[in-house]
Amino acid sequence: MVGRLLGSRITPINRRRWENFRRNRRGFWSAWIFLGLFGLSLFAEMLANDKPILIWFDGGLYAPVAVSYPETAFGGDFPTEADYRDPFVQELIQEKGWILWPPVRFSYATIDTELDRPAPSPPDARHWLGTDDQARDVLARVIYGFRISVLFGLLLTLFSSLIGIAAGAVQGFYGGLLDLTFQRFIEIWGGMPFIYILIILSSVIVPGFTTLLLLLLLFSWTSLVGVVRAEFLRARNLDYVRAARALGVSDATIMFRHMLPNAMVATLTFLPFILNGSITALTGLDFLGFGLPPGSPSLGELLSQGKNNLQAPWLGLTAFFTLAIMLSLLIFVGEAVRDAFDPRKTFLQ
């Protein structure tokens, strides 16, 4: 019943677009693989953590991954948070219960003090992808770094698209002096060496997730302005727009209710590629040392470690293949979206 109701709300054009998207097998399966990997990374604390997921102790259930418990709760001596990697604490718990650990028993910031060789250490049964030069588990940092990179890219793509679409719509709808002035401003703004500006600002302002998002947003919002502007310039003199004006419909209603849906067809095809660029921008800044704060799980920082530790090839190879797979999946999805919204395939089939 729900499927029929949802299916009835899908227009024939959108249904044809969905079928075109599914026909691109590479893009279709890439979308599912990327969504699966991103979905798993959202539960990174359940996959890689130095705290157990669940503990059954003396008839009670505990969730250390979500709640902080003192050592005294398990029969220890200290009122501070329990160190679950301590063999003494593990023995106390196992005497009256059991421990459920994540698949990877290290968080992104956990330093393994029990390594039997100098860090960075190669992959083994304890560290599946080895450790970095600070004895931190590489797999754990990849899981957390993947989540941060994708979330950062999605937020940057969302906000930059909203600003760019609004700016391009106003510019293309009104045209004239406003369009000319705005175009000159975008040309000047786009010609600025934003990488150097970001490096200077990052050295003055303490870098952080929100700070980097705002700094990159200053220069990334122009990516969709040209596309939306061109669509609005083309449609501003069409009959349905002139008829709406003659009926007294407000400019905002004409722009965002009647003209914007047509412009979104071209805009949506660019979104996967903009997401790719957003992730690459964060990775580049982290690689240069001007990105997230030191210690944060970052694919760019892992690349930098691979460059500085050529004797540990697993660092560079892990970062390279993680980025290559992630960006390739997004490129394949972008190609499938482009084919789905291609009017030649939508209307001529």
C-alpha cells in the first residue's frame, strides 16, 4: 500500500530518470557501496573503540561506549573512568560477567603502548593496517577519517549549493546592471589565490571543523552560480514566466517555484563532483598541515605520514586506496546522475 502511494506520487519523467540511473550499473552499484560505507562509518564508535560496546557485570548491563563509568563500579579502587584495556580491570569484570568489544579495539587517538617494535609498525593480527608514527591504529583512523571527510564534504556542498543557487537565480532573473556587477565581482573573487588565503587565515585562526567549513564556504559557493544563472537567463523570457508576471505573481514565487525546478536538472548533475572537490579540499589542507587540529582523524594527515615515512609503505598505500576508492565511487555516481537527467535519454526513449 505504501509502495503504491509513493509510486503514484512519482511523475513519469522522474520515473524515467530513475530507470536511466539504474541502467548505469556502475553508477548504481557505486551509489549503494558508497552509502553502505558511509552508513558504517556513522557507527565508527561501534566498529573501532578502546572501550567495550557492552559489559555485563554482577547482574547489570553497562554501555561504556556511550556512558562513562568509574573503576569503582566494577570493584576497582579509583573513582576515575575505568581503563578497560587494563588487564586488572578486565579480570575484575570477567569474574562476574563478560565484555563485548568492537571489532577493532582501538579508537583513532588510542596509542598502543604494548607494541613489540618501533612505530610505525606493519600490519599484523593486532593492527590490521598497521600503526602510524605515533603508534595509533591506522584502520581506526581511516574509519573515523572517512566519516569526517564525507560529513565535511556533504555540509560544504549543501551550504555552498544553497548560496550559489540563490545568487545565480537572482542574478539571472533580474539581469541588467545587477547581473553585470555581480559577474565582475565573481570574476575578481574567483581569481583570488584562495589556497594562500586559507593558509594565512588558518595560521591566524585556530583551525577546527566549523572554522574550516566557513573558510572554504567563502570560496566554494561560486561553483553553481554560472549554471543556475544561465538557466534563469534562458527561462526569464519564456511564456510561462511572462504569464506569471502578468498575473501579478511575486518575483520570489516565480523564481523558486516555477523556474528553479527547471534549473535544478542541470544543478543536480554537478553535486557529486562538487562533493568530490569538497572532500579533496579538506584532504589537501590536512596534508599541508593547515586543516583539522593535530590528532584529528584525517586522511590528509595520513597521506602526510606516508610521505614522511617512506619506510612504512602501508601508510601511504592505505590513504591512497581509501581516497581513490571514495572519490572513484562519487565520480561513477556523478556520471550516472548526469545520464539520468540527460534530456535526450529522458524524453527520446
